[in-house]
Amino acid sequence: MYCVFFCLFEYNTLPREYMSTQTDIRFKRVTGEEALELYQSNDLNSLSELALKIRREKNGNYVWYNKNFHLEPSNVCIHRCKFCSYRREQDNAPGAWNMTLEEATDYCIDKYKPDITEIHIVGSVHPLRDINYYYNLIEHIRRNLPETVTIKAFTAVELDDMAKKASIPIEELLIQLQNRGVKILPGGGAEIFSQRVRKIICPDKADATRWLQIHEKAHKLGFRTNSTMLFGQLETREERIEHMIMLRDLQDKTGGFDAFIPLLYKKANNNLGINKEADITEILKTFAISRIVLDNIPHIKAYWPMLGKETSQLTLLYGADDIDGTINDSTKIYSMAGSREQNPSLTVDEIEKLAGECGFNAVERDSFYNIISKK
Ligand code: V47
């Protein structure tokens, strides 16, 4: 074990090396076997040290955040993902919602404050909504919110369904959405790429190949996109590393991913039947390994509405550099799955405190990681 840590720290002498795009420091690229060896280590201090070195080299002392809110137009979904606590079978099921265009627009107008810079739209694969609803939704939002608000919208799974229903190629859908104002794709729907696990937890939706293909095509059209991994469910550590390496390979080709977001599986109100969530050491290790393996993805995001504020704070010491945003009580996916953050909202002061208590500086960013303000 010592040997793997030692090798990775010896930046300049190693045979296969990765030259960071931002500085001259060279890091050795880890293999899957090395990553697994690091994962098996209980030396959390060294894992933190290594992940911190990499995050400092890429992001200095910054903890990035933005001022954002989410729109979740519906939770009625054709897919029956076993881990999902959010979906409902039909519009009239208890706890279901399905916003009309007017309701969605009014919601956005209500949530918007002058300093908000991003709206994150993610919902479900509704059985009856077609492509016109989604085109109109983006058009209405673009007309009603100022240009200073970037639209980040629709996971690869939602896009796959829209394109299939409309019988159009995914490129055409992406171009139509881009023309209407979508700039970024969120990273959802990736879950875990392992076919073995996907067959059990989400057998009927876009598979790993399709998810990666949609992101690749989006990158080629100029979209920035995020990537995620749902961990702490049925997957093994090996499968997590395979997932990361598949993302790393695509990033080598396109460079289009801005962030990787390890999403912690939450067990309440779903059908996966797991009664123990990943514990804190597994969470911290997963963040550190992500930072180490994904040497070509600039940001590791700690999505605090799911992790909780305290755990998110700790992940900053294990490679995370982005804490998502202020949210303003606008997402239900994680509160319905049992997150401690039942009405997630953070003020700028709270974000600055959260980062500052770990020795970092909170920096407000726009959707493309340009600095808006820092202290
Ligand atoms: O794909 C659903 C996850 C994702 C549960 O791109 C669950 O900036 C844990 O992708 N326990 C959607 N996770 C959310 C998402 C996201 C969130 C924040 C930021 C960004 C970004 C993207 O939520 C799904 C799935 O992996 N999810 N149910 C659950 N019970």
C-alpha cells in the first residue's frame, strides 16, 4: 500500500504521466488496480493528503458554489428504478405532480432572485409529455428569466426518451434544445455503468453506452456536461472504479465534462431493499478515489442536499472543490429519499462558513466556473 501512495507522490519520475492543463505539476495516472489498492487502504490521512494535493493543484484553495435553483416539472415516470423514492406511477397517485407550462413558468418567476445565475431542470420520463412540451418549457423559461441565468437541463435518460418518442436523432434534439437556450446537461441518469447492477436497479432505461454516447455528442456540439455515480447501493468498489475509468476515457476524447458528482444512495421510500447506507469512511474514500482517478475532470462536486452539510464539509478534505449552490428549497429528489436536508437552502454566509471552517475560501462562480465574487 505504501508503495502506491509513494509512487503517486513521485510526480516527475514516473513513466506514464499526466500533465495538468492548469499548471506544470505532473501526476501519474492511476490504473484501475492501483485505484482499488488505494480504496482498500484504511490510511485515510494519506488518501486525504493525496486528494488534497490534486484538488489544490486544480482548484487552489477555492470551494466553488453558485446561486441556483432547481425546477422538477414532474415526478411521474415510466421507469421503475428501484433506488428512486421520487417517481410516481401516474398523475393522480398520492405525492405525484405534473406542472403545466404556465405552472412551471410561474414557479421559475417565483424562485428567481436578481443574483441567481443558474436554473437546473430535471424531472422524469413522463408517459404523455412529448418533445413540444420540453421545447416550449425551455422557450417559456428563456423568455421569462434574464439571459444572466444559464439553463442546465435534462439528463441523458430524459433526452434519450424525448428523442425516441419524437423519432429524431439525438443530435437533432440537442441542437433544438441548444437553439432554445440549454447550455449545460446535468449528470444524472448515469447511476452505475455496470451492466450487472443496472439489470437489477434500472433495467429499462438508457444503458451505459447510450449515456456516454449522448454526452459525447453533446460535447461535440459545444455543451458542457456533468457526470455522476450513484454509490452505496449494490455495486462493488471495482464497479465504481470501472465507472470512473469509463468517464475518464470519454473525457480524454472530448474534454466536455466539468464535474463529477458522487451521489450517495439514500434508502428511504424506495424498493431497493438496502437497509444500511454507505458509512462516512466509505463516503470519504469514494470522494478521494474519484479525485485521484478522474485526473482530467476539473471539479469534484459534493452535492450537499443529498450528503448533508456536515458530510459535504468533510468531503472538501477528500478532494471535493464544488459545493453546488444555494438551491433555495427547490428540489425534492433527496428529501423524498430521506436526506437530512428536508428543505434544502444555504445562504452565502453559510456557504462561506462551511468552506472557511475547513480552511478554504468560498468563491461564487457562474455555470462555466468563471469567478463572480470571492472574499
Ligand atoms: O440519476 C435518485 C439520483 C440523480 C436516489 O449535474 C438518488 O450538477 C440517492 O443527477 N438516493 C438525479 N440518489 C440528480 C442528479 C444531479 C444532482 C445534483 C447536481 C447535478 C449536476 C445532478 O439522483 C439520479 C440518481 O442517481 N437518485 N434517487 C436515491 N434514493
